Amino acid sequence: MGKNKYYCKIDGVVHNLSDVQEVLDGKSERNIVLIMYEEHGMDIVSANTFESVLRFNNNEIPSDYNEALRRWQEYNQARMPKSPPKPRCPRCGSTDTIKWYDTIDADNGVYVKRWSCKKCGKSWMN
Ligand SMILES: [Zn+2]
């Protein structure tokens, strides 16, 4: 951390974010999102993202914002819940399957969930 720690390169342009640094240092009560929006020409959505990246970066202004943004996005990506794996066809092992509902008792609205394999046509319950 040098004395110019509030210089931040955003999209190739170096911004002097001493106003943001004052907020981080507790010397200012201003809203970081509004500072980025009003003083540094960010749109409001990008300004909100900027603040999130800043928090992710241990409340330090990154010297290269785009690099910090990429790390933040990668972190969020890794935390995204994985979608459950699609069931495999018990006959051919394909995951190209579709879910559908088979009517057991239409009068009483009883259905069972079934899977069908688009590859070999097998259908099964699970
Ligand atoms: Zn199959």
C-alpha cells in the first residue's frame, strides 16, 4: 500500500478515488455508490457493483478495478449452487432425458413423476 492507494484504474482510465478512500477511512459519511455515480461517471448499477467489489477486496480500493471485478465475479460464480445432475437413463446411460407426469387416477388427480430417455425411449420412475 503506497500513498497513492486511492488511484484506481477503471476500464483503462485512472481515477482518483480519494473521496471513496475517505469513506473507507471513516472520515466521510458519504455513500460510495453515490460517489461513483455522481463524481466518477458510473451508472448506478455499475456503482453498486463497485461497492460490492470494494467490500470483497477487504475495503481496499484496487489499483486495477477490472481485475478485482473479475476475481469478484469468479468468486460469485464458484458460490452459485450447482443444479442437480440430470438423471441418467437406466438402459443406455444418456442424460438426454425429459420429465413428465403420468396419470394414475385422473378423477382424484393422482400423478406420478416419470422420466423418459430421448435417446432410446425408455421411461422410468424415480
Ligand atoms: Zn436411454
